Amino acid sequence: MRTVKYGETSIIITIFTELFGIQSYLINGVRTAAKKSAGKINLFQPAAVLQLVVYHNELKNLQRIRESGWHYMYQNIFFNVTKNAVALYIIELLLKCLKQPEPNTELFLFTEDILMRLDESSDAEMANYPLFFALHLPAFLGFRIDDNYSDKNNILDLQEGNFVEERPTHLHFLEEPYSGATAHLLRIMQTHELQQVRLNKETRRLLLNAYQNYYALQIQDFGIMKSLPVLQTVISGQ
């Protein structure tokens, strides 16, 4: 979810929805001093998981919300600095990848599950969530890194998205131990297994930068992740 101020009292929010994919909604009168307005705008925070009833018109770029409320109430994400930074990274990465308003129910449910599990995660799990999400998101978008890592194929070609035996002629690749760590993370399917992945802070920093590069090589005009420097500052070094 991304929010932009509109006029004196309104906002335009971009939301990833289960039925319609990425959509933008105009919400009037929420930026006022009234208690009702204050409660309403609190719903529309980045990473919020909401239950919405909307008016949808495929001919319009800007939609309207009829009813809104919490679908899942976080216990930690809005108040824990580190978990909030991880959630903001997840949302920014998602929005950078989803360019068109097309439904993707499997991706929606995956993202919703990731955020809810992040809220309840241990510190050891949480530290690896950004890496896990960045590696598994492409599976829903058609450019997942091939899981062909072996003792022989142990160099990750970030341009081609697979593991190779020899260094590529370009500069976009990872060698051991970073390629091996990536292969390990690719093979993890359940988030609770992330607590078993022991990486130091510098390794996570290097991997996140490499994965950002991978996305930039696959998606036109991907640009730079604004949330990444904040995430790298606060993420646990466990």
C-alpha cells in the first residue's frame, strides 16, 4: 500500500487487492482533526491487511472504497522498528514489480501470509525475511532463479538467473559463499526454517544489494529501492 496526499483533506492509496490486482483508490476527508477521520486514516498504513468493499469500474484509473476495516490486526509490525522496515521493503518491492492492474491471487495470498508470519516471527527468522521474499517473489512473476546449484554449478549468474560453472563475461554474478547461501534460501519453503539460516549482517547486506541488481536486470525502469538503506541499518545481525 502506498499513500499520496490529494487536495487538503483526501488521499490516493495504491493497494494490492486479491480480486483486481494493483488498484488506486480516492479516499475523501480523512486528513482532518475529527476523531472519525483519524481512526479511518490509521487503517491505510503501509503493509496493512484490510477487508474492503469497493466500487470497481474497469474504465476508471481511480476507484472508490465503500467500506473498510481490519482483516488482520498486527501485534508488532506497526510498533517494532525492525519488523516495520522489513514490511516496508516487502511492500516497495511488490509495488515496483506490479505495473498493471491484473489479478494474481496466488501472489496476493503469498504476500498476505508472509506479512502475517513476519508479525509473529522470531528475530532469527525476521532477519532473513527480506532475502526470502526477494528470492521467492519472482516465482509468481515469471523470472525465478533456477534451482540448479551444485558443487560444479556454484556461480550465480544474475543476468541469466541460474547457476553456472564458469564466471560470466559480465559483472553481474555471485560466487561462494554468497551463491551457496542463495541456493539454500531458494530451497526453503516454510518461513520457520529461516531461523536455521545463519548469516552475518554484512552477508545480508551484500545479498540484498545483489538481489536488487537482479530485479533491475529483469524489470525495465526498476530503479533503486528507497527502503533498502533503512532496512540494512536496522536489520538484525543474528
